[in-house]
Amino acid sequence: MGLSRLLPRPNTRSSSGSKGAPLGQVIAFANQKGGVAKTTSTLNLAAALSEDGYRVLAVDMDPQGNLTMSQGLNPDSIDRSMFDVLVHRLPIESVIEKAEIDLAVSSIDLAGAELALSSMIGRERALEKALAAVKGDYDYVLIDTPPSLGLLTINALVASNLVIVPVQCEYLSLRGLVQLENTLAMIRENLNPDVEIMGILPTMFDRRTLHAREAVEILEENFGDLVFKTRIKKTIRYAEAPVKGTSVLKYDPTGNAAKAYRDLAKEVLNGAKARQHA
């Protein structure tokens, strides 16, 4: 499959180290394939970190606005969004809504951002510059990206320290990792030498199927410790929670779906500590 050459295998989630994660970490959720639970993971990890007392900002960089809708907001009725931040240089504070989490909202206007940015100097750094004003106010900034490797996703990767890659537990989903790493290699070389993969998150996992188990085995064989131990399993709870405008942690706080993202939060925090004390 050509996967083994993709990524280094740093031991990023060691449980050793003292308490406290570095402030202002920016984590992008990226995978050009749609339907792999990027939005679900962005929202619920943000909610889990917030539940642990961390200050978290989520940024919706997807013109579909699913993250915005998942907090009970209507992207069609939003006057100012990340489009205005990226294109018109509106301060990002102006588009942050205080809901279950702090959320920089999206609207359908964002679909035109790539064209509007294309003629601008420094277009790949628009998000990085916008976040500079608020990074100090948050322990974690989590960015939801669209299902493409276009300019919006590139902005997210340039602005980020770390990348979490949600991967559906299917063979064809694994092959998309090659394209993502090619994009990351370009960004490291030209725009952001410090961005790195924090982890690969297996999603839509169904332990009853041999195919899903084999897909996880392939990931672990190729990427070792980069694969999170947490498995995001298929459950209707992830579809039901956004209808109520909440995370699954608020919708079904004692269920297995909420527990999965609390477990992921522990892994993310341990990984941040390992980096801080390396």
C-alpha cells in the first residue's frame, strides 16, 4: 500500500511527565476523505477537554458548517463567520460564539474563501495570523477542516502544531493517508516546519467485522504508537447529539460514546505532556 514510508513514529503518548500541558496548542483534524468523523471528533474532544477544565476554542473551517450546526447554530443565519476573518481580516473574536464550547463559526460564505484568498499575498497564513490574537486565551485550539486538501485545509495545517487524522476503519480510507502526508511534507518544507502528526484516530470501528479489525492492524503495523488506543465505534449517539445541538458528552454523559472521547482526551493530554517534558 505504500503506507510504511509515510510518517515517523514518535512515542508521543507516554503517560510519564508532570501535570500540565503547554498552552496554546493548535490541533487540526484533517483527512481529505469525507465521512470519517472529523467534525464529531473535533466537537467531542473539545467538550472532553473542556470538561477537564481546559480552555478550548473550536474553529469551524468547513463551509458545510456541520460543527457550527452541532452546537445548535444555523450557518445560514450567521452574519459574520470565518469567511470574514480570513478574507476581510475581521478579528476572530467577532465570530466566536459561546455555546457548550467556544466556537468560531462557519457559514456557506466560506465556500468562496479559497477563490477570494487566491490572489492575496500570504494567503496560506490567514488563519495563523487570525489565531495569534487569541491563542494565549486558550489551552487548546481545535480546527475542523473540510474534506479536501485545498486552501482552507492548508491554512489549518499552517496554523497548527499538531494534526489528528481520523481514519475510517476501511481499506480505501487508509490509502488517503498518502495524499495527506504529501501535503504535510510540502507544508513542512515551505510554510510550517513544526507541524507534525499527533495521532491517527480509528473511527467508525465495528469490532464485529473482520475488515475493520484488519484495517486497524494495518494502521498499527505501519504507524505503531501514532495510532491512538481509543477506537471510535459506530453508534447512533453520534448522529443524535447534533440534532439536540450538543456534544455526545452532554447528550449521553454516561454512555460508551462519551467515554470514548474522554479516553481520547486522556491520550491527547498525555501526548502533550510527553512533548513538554521530552
